Amino acid sequence: MSSILTNTSAMVALQTMKGITMSMNKVQSEISTGKAVASAKDNAAVWAISKVMESDVKGFKGISDSLALGSSTISVARQASETVTDLLTEIKGKIVAAQENNVDRGKIQTDIGALRGQIESVVGAAQFNGLNLVNGDSGNVDILSSLDRSAAGVAASSITVTAQNLSVGAYAANNVFSASTSGTISAAGDTFVLSLDAAGGTDDVTIADGTTAWAAGDKITMRIGDKTASYTVSDADITSGNNAVPDLIAVGMKNSIDALGISGLTVDYDSANAGQLSFTNAGTADLAVSGQFKNAGSGGLGALAAIDVSTAAGATAALGSIETMLQTTIDAASEFGSVQRRIDIQSDFVSQLSDSLKAGIGALVDANMEETSARLQALQVQQQLGIQSLSIANQQPQTLLSLFR
């Protein structure tokens, strides 16, 4: 049945045209924005996921900046540690030269003083953006390294950098050690050197009260031959009373020395004499024994201030001190080098992770331009055919007139 009131063909053609027009608008939007999902109405789930990932990418950009700053800061500290190690190595060479009797120890001591001043200059200048990791003023530093997303939410993680104390600092004038008549006390009053002959050499060392009170963190170090033992005063030692500290240190030092396992060496603690240790060498080789004291408030290289090679005894004691300080700076440089390497690896990972997230976002929301181009061509043809179809449908009422002529 034909009707002049209801043109079904035209309505069908019109609906088809509307569908084509909507598809054309979507394709044009993809072409202009480059995105298949440009807003939440295009695909709410995919749009939400992409926005979370985009926020993570923005966060990782900040983390990259943090890692770059941290790497630069640690690089300065590492370089300072390596430089101080080189300077201490040079000082060690001069200390070794001072072991010879036929040398001008005064001039050697002058050179050592100049090198010590250079070390202080290096440590003082080793700062980046106001942060110095080697002068003892800084504690541990956390460098933002990642954003960890889980079902519980997002948490930031950090890489912890342990600051090192390579400052010379202040050194005590305590008369910490005393020795028996065969021992020699250095002029500094806080170092000593003994020579234990093989097969029965014996000497006593007494750890005295000192001229000032002990503090937690004060450290006693003894070097026996080529090995080192140490004891650090703790808070528990201090609460025992100042007079009891030398006894506790003596016992701690005995245990530390015994743990070295030096062949032929026997160390006895004399409870009748406060703080006294008796050294006996029944081995086959002579042993040099030296000791140093470092204040809790002094720098990591505090013993450097007490080095004095102007005497034979001082030169011998300095040889033990310099080895401990060299190990301190080597350990510091190694610590900084390991952390810097970790930060650089993390920085590369964050960069690659950001690229992967960007690629993932693109796969979710970016338009496939080849496919979009093909769809545009097809829709243009459909649009032309739709227009032609609608035109034919609109002409149908005109054909009814011929029935009434």
C-alpha cells in the first residue's frame, strides 16, 4: 500500500543517513584528536585506565628528576672520598719514609700537615645543592626512586644513602693509654707503640680514665702486626660509671684481639689493675702493637689530627693510624659507588618504564589511522548512496499523482 501521509522509505533512508553521519563525526573526531577514546563517553572503562596510567607517567617524570639530583649529589661525595683516599695514600708514603732514622722527620711532618689541610678543604667543599654527605653534618638521605602501585593503593619507595664522616674534626688530648717501662707513649698522649719480641716478648698496656669523662661513641683501636681490633664505648658502659669504663674497654679489647687469631699472641686481662691488658708474644715473629683513641665528637678521620712523625715512636704509631683511616675512606667511596650505580640503574629502569606506560596508553586510546582512513572512505561512499536513496524515497509521493490523471 502506498500512502502520501507516511513515507516509510524516506524514514528508513533518513535513519540510515543519521547513522552514517554519527559514524562520520566519530571518524572525524579520531582524525582531529588522534584518539579512538578521547573522552569518558567514548569508552568509560578504557578512558579511566588510561588516565590512571597517565598520572603514573607524570609521577615517574618527577622520580626521574629526583634520581638525577641524587646521582649528582652522590657523585660529588664519591669523588671527594676517592680524592681523600689518594691524599691519605700520599700521607702513608710519607709516614713510611719517616720510619727511617736518617730522614728529616720535621720536614715530613710539615708535608703531612699540608696534605691534612687539603683533605679538610676537599671534605668541606664536597657539597651539591647545599648537601654534604662526607663532612659528618648529614644523616642518612632518602632518594625517591619509585611509585609502587598495588590493590592497597600507591606507595613511594626510596633508596637510602648512608652519609659518611670523613672530617678531621676535633681530637681529644686525653691521656688514654699508659704502658709499662718497656713501652713508649707518643707525644700526642692518645697513641702508643710497643714492640713485642718473638718467643716471650711481654708488655702491659693500661687504659686509663683520661682527663675528661668518657662518652658513648668514644673508640679505642689497637693494631697488632697487620691486624686491627677496636672497641666502641656504649651507653651501657657510661651508666656503669666513668671509673668502670676502662675495665669494660679492656675486656672488650681482649675479646676483639682474641678474635683476630694472631699466632703466638696471648692477651690477659688483669682484674687487679683497672683497665690493664698484658701482651705476650710466644710466636716466631716480632709484633708491633700500637693504639689510637678517637672522640665520639671527632670526625671519621679524627686520628689524622694526632699524627706526628717527628719522633720514631710517633712515626710507628702513625703507621697503624693511617691504615685505619685509609680503610674508612675506601669503605666510604665503595658505599657511594654502589649506591650511585644502583641509582643509575633505577633511573634507566624508570625511563624505560615510562616509555612502556606511554606505549600502553597509546595502545588503549590512540586511533588506528590506517583503519580510520579506510573507514572514512567507506563512510563517504555510504553517505553519497544514502543521499541518493533519500532523494529517491522523497520522489515516491510524486509518482502517485499519475494515478489521478
